Amino acid sequence: MVPTLHLQDNGVPVYVQIRDQMLQAIGAGILRPGEQMPTMRQVAVALKVDLNTVRHAYADLEQTGAILILRARGTYVAERPPPVDVTRQAKRVESLAQQAIAISNAAGVDPVDVAEQILQISKRQRTKK
């Protein structure tokens, strides 16, 4: 997984790029539920970034429920998402949508095209299950 991570000089904070690439790997099934993730140190060394930057990305991933950080045991992809709090879920969806729009705009891509691609990918993944 670490060799597939890459950083771009596109104005998007490094921790956001790391977090989003990890989420993408989880969503694509590259990192599967229960699988151990690379250590924060491995990611920091591979990307030549400060360890605190990677910690920030992992903390965001843990807060969303995508990963579990177990002290002295490692970091793992969450087996299943936490119970849904409707209000909190609505805020997460709004936040993710805003992030997708910002990243799309920064990359010079129409956010509508990104939304359409998300729908297509989601449909393909659902039919695979």
C-alpha cells in the first residue's frame, strides 16, 4: 500500500492527501476490513513527510470510523462502520461533499463529473458484492 501513495503540489494539505488516498484504498478494497495498515512511521518515511502529518491523517481516519488505532498493536481497517447517528452522518456527508468540490476545483475538474463518476463506481462495487 505504501508504494502507491503519492503527494502532489496542488495546494491540498499533505495530511488530506494521505487521508483521502487511504480512504480511496479502503473504498476500492485494496485495504480490506480487519487488515493491518502501514505504520505511521512507514508512511512518513516513504513519503518523506513529518510523522505528525501522518498522525493527523490517521487521526482523521480514526475519527470517521474508517480505521482503528490500537496502541502497541497497530492500525487496522475497521471491520464495520460505527452505528449511525443521523445528524452526525448528515454533517459527514456535507463535509465530504465540500471536500470533493474543493479538491475537484483545485484539480481543474468539474465537481459534477466527479459526482457522476462516484455514482458509477458505487454501482459497480455494489454489483460485485
